[in-house]
Amino acid sequence: MTTDITTQIIIVVATLLIALSMGLFLRYLLVRRLKKTVLDNWLIQILGFLIIIPPVIVGTIVASFFFGIQLPEMLAILQYVVKDILNVHLESRIEHTHHSTSNWCWTYAHEAPQ
């Protein structure tokens, strides 16, 4: 009985690590490719963050089957978790961009004429 639970935990951890490493590898490839474009760095980083999410979601769904959680239950849980993660990450980026833009406008508008 104990070895069965231990085996399940090992399989779940391995599944999640594989999913996370795939997501990070995809992020690496995307960010490396987008650095050669004219996109702003903050946009490249957001896209890099977003590309990690699908492999982690798939890995979480696969790992949940080892614990006996049904697909509809897992999708309901993931819906709330992903929504919260995206809200926190994007809100902080939008606030940072607004702050940077307002400082730039202030500096540009109040420069002394030469």
C-alpha cells in the first residue's frame, strides 16, 4: 500500500517536472527568437510567460489522473488558478508600463528647450 502511494507521487512529480521543463524550453526558444524583432522586452517576457502555461496545464491534468481526480473537476480548478495567475502577472506588467510611460511623458513634456 505504501509503495503504491510512493510510486504515484514519484510519477506525478516526474510528470510535472517534464511538463515544466518542456514549458521552459519552449519559452527559451520563443524569447531567443523574439529578441531579434522590434518588440519591447516586456511584451517578449509576457509572451514567454504565457507559453509556459499550456505544457504545465497538460502536465497537471495528466498528474491528476494518477490521484483519481476526474477531468471536469481538474478543469474547474485549473480555470480559477490560471485566471488568478494571469491577472496577477498582467496587472503588475500593466502597472509597470503605465508608470514607465507616465515618467517618460513627464520628462519629455518638461524638457527645457535648447
